[in-house]
Amino acid sequence: MNENLQKIKNMIGENPTDYQAFLELGDYYLDENPYLTYLCLENALFYCNDEAAKSNIASVLGELINAGIYVRPVSFIILSYNEKNFTQMCLDSIRRTVPTSARDIIVVDNASTDGSVEYLKEQSDIKLIQNSENQGFPKGCNQGIEASDPNTDIFLLNNDTIMLPNSLFWLRMGLYSDENYGATGSVTNYASNMQVVKEAREMDILTNEGFDSLYGLGVSVNNLMNNPYEEKIYLVGFAELIKRNVIDEIGLLDERFSPGNYEDVDYGLRIINGGYKNVVCHNSFIIHFGSVSFGKDAQKYHDLLRINRDKMIDKWGMNVDYYKNARMDLINHVTEPHDKALKVLELGCGLGASAAKIKYLYPNSEIYGLDICEEVIDIANAFAHVEQTDVEVYDWPWEDEFFDYVIMGDVLEHLRYPDVVLKKLHRMVKQGGHIILSMPNVMHYSVMIPLITESKFTYRSEGILDTTHLKMYTKYEIERLINEAGYIVEAGAYSMPITPNEEEQKIVDILTGLMKKKDPEQFVAYQYMFKAIKK
């Protein structure tokens, strides 16, 4: 970050409503991106209390508009279903933090019975759509979008959120920093898709002290950053800002996912297919209470997840859940200076989530991917150079010592000859380069106990005994496979997503006692991760 930006960052850090800071930031962007200048001046005008200065700022804004530089205001689309207190806090936070010139507020009430409708009818600055029955999230959002001014961008915002100073400002700055950005999303204290700020996860939002700490953290996050924008497969719909032209091109939310869940994942895929990008703005923090409506009936929620997951599979021809998550357990083994220009190959790249994460962490990297699933390729190519292939018959095109890292998450067990593939990759890995891989552990107690006690070794649709797994390995055999292919194991780890109960632990203890080298880990490790260096 250069000296000028660091100065502005310090100003905002000391006072997030310092209009002078946003004036200076607007000056900085004037030649680079005047649309960002417009947003900075609009924010400065909102925070300014000096009448003479306000007049000057308004005059400059007018000049930009006359020159054709104008950023659409935002239509907030908020769904209400009871929880009046949350809705009230959300609306109050919008009024405190967003200029009236930059916003319209549309609330779609899904047949609340707790006085929410009466409260909403009293609000003069919102447009209320009142449903006689609960239409669910996708349809309710679509009602709001269709009722919005067509000259506004759309901000889908949960009613159990609290906007902080500059939360929307930085989302808009992100959205208009690149013409290919179709939607931007915030970070928070409660969300999936790795949109949670690590420090916020430990703060108890339901206590005064925890809430105050969370609020302070969020305000400090909402500032300039060196590398704030991370491309994603999708954005969690609790707070998603979408360009109007993107909605015009790809359409509304898919109502087949009513009453809710997976409509945001689906929309993210559609945004990418439309040639645009989904971007998390790590410098836009919004407080999220979370699961206000769906979380009240856990079983109903999980049943809905299953139903809508099946709808996603039917629509996209693949299990999107299997392919959409970044493998941080593997990515964390990439330990290089973050400005290093890495060349990385991922076997089994899925939809490109890991590629996108590596690109964010290592902006100068060049990512390549291979996957056997044809349906993932178009999406994955938004994040890396990807081909659809069976790696066992692939004609490897790369020259010797091309890659710094080759990543293989749950790939080798699906191959007939994993040893051959590892040896072929050896020539393409740089001297001192690494392979990172994960494989299931056939010695896990969930496999060993039925085998020993019931003679059962039954293949299933998922898990260690997945019917698609062609090879089975123990920790020792995985290490031997790596070593014989020309690599030396440098680091290892394992995951333990399930814990043995009391009876299972007794059997694990007996099995451990039979080992020459007592190592109970080998019976509780569900999956192994190894990082190995080329010999």
C-alpha cells in the first residue's frame, strides 16, 4: 500500500466517518476509476456536516454526473418473517450508515404475525410488499427485485443483520472496481463459504460485551486493504450486492429452491456462466445473527437442505456440494511468500474453489486444473486453466520442472495405477517442488470393527468404502507410494471428523495393543494429508 493510501487508511481507522478521508480517496481514484471517485464523494457528502464543504462536494458530484460518471443507487431487498426486533435493528442500521441518495428499501413481509407488519406500515422510507402467506426466500426476493426501480443495483440483505459504517460503501467500491465483477458479498461473524472473519467467530453476539467487541472489530475491518477481493464460486445470500445489468441478463433467483437454501449457490454458478465474477469483499463487514427463521426447527432445516441439494444435482448434473468447497486442509500446506509467482496444478479441481483460494492467497500464481467431471469445467475455467480428462490416459503437455506444487485431494484412490500417475508427475515438478495429497485411511475403526467383528467389508455410496474407490491404503502404504514415486514426505496430518464411542474406543485400544509400534492414530484417522518434496 503506497504512502497516500496508508495515510487515508489511518484516517478512516481513527474516524470511520471522516469525510476528508473519503475526499482524498476520491482524488486518488479520479484518473484510475472515476466511478470509485463518485462513490467516495457520495460517502464524503453523507458524513460532512460543514455546509460550505457539502456544497463543494455536491458541485463536484454534479460535474461527474454531467460527464457521464454515475453509480446506480441500491435497492435493499429485505425479507421479513416475524422477528420484528431484528427487522427494526436492521432498518435502523441502514439509515445510520447509508446515504438516502444511495438507497431504496423494499421489505417483503412473508405473513408475519408478531406485529412486524404494523411496524413496517409506519415506516415512511420503505416500500412494503405484504404477502398473505410465506412465499419463502427466493420468491420473496424476486418480488422485491421486480418492485424495485430498474435504475438501481440490488442488495439482498437478511433482516437479522446490522450494517456498520461503510459496510455498503466498500461493497459498492468492490462491485465497481472491475467491470467483470457481477456481485459482491460481505464478510461476517456467521456464514458459510468461508465468509467469516476468524476473530469474529469467537465473539458471543448475544452478550453486551461480545456484541460491542464484534461491532468494534467490524468497524475496523471496514477500511482500505491491500488485497480485499476474493473470487468465489458463489456468495452467501445473507448480504449480496448484484449489478442490475447482471440480473437483467441472467434473470431472477430460481424459485424451485423455495422456501430457501441453495438458491445463492445456484445464482453464483449462473453469474459465472454469464461471464461475470462473484467477489467477497474482505473489507466489508456486516454483523449477522444467523438462522433466525430456518434455525428454529433443525430437522426441518436439514430435510430442506437434502431436498434442495437433490434439486441442484438435477439442475446442474453434478453434486455441487462435492465440488464447491476449497480444500484448506491441503492449501494450508502451501507455505511460500505470498508475492511469489507459483505454478500450481490441481488434479480433481472440481468447480475451482481451491484454485480461487490459492489465487487469492498468492495473487501472482498461475493455476492449472484437471478433472474427469465434464460438468464442472466451464465454472472451473473462471479460476484456472482447466481441462476435462482422465489423468490415467492424459497426454501431459507440460515441460520438465514446470510446477511448484501439484495438489491431489481425494484423487489417487480413484485410480487403477496411482503409482504410475505419481511417477509421471515427477518430471513436471520442480526440483524442490512439492506434491500435496489426501487419501482415506482403510485402517479407520469404522472399517476395521465391522471387518473383525462381523466379517463385513461393505462398499457404499460414500465414505472410505466408496464404490468409486479402486485402491485402499494405510498410512504406511500411502507413505510408501509417495517415496517409491520419487518424493520425500515432509509433513503429514490427519482428519478425525467422527469420534469413537465408548465401545468402539475399547476395540481401538485392543487393536492398538496388538501393534508392534503402538499408534492409535492409525485407527481414528479418517483421512491422511501429506506434503512431499521432489527428490
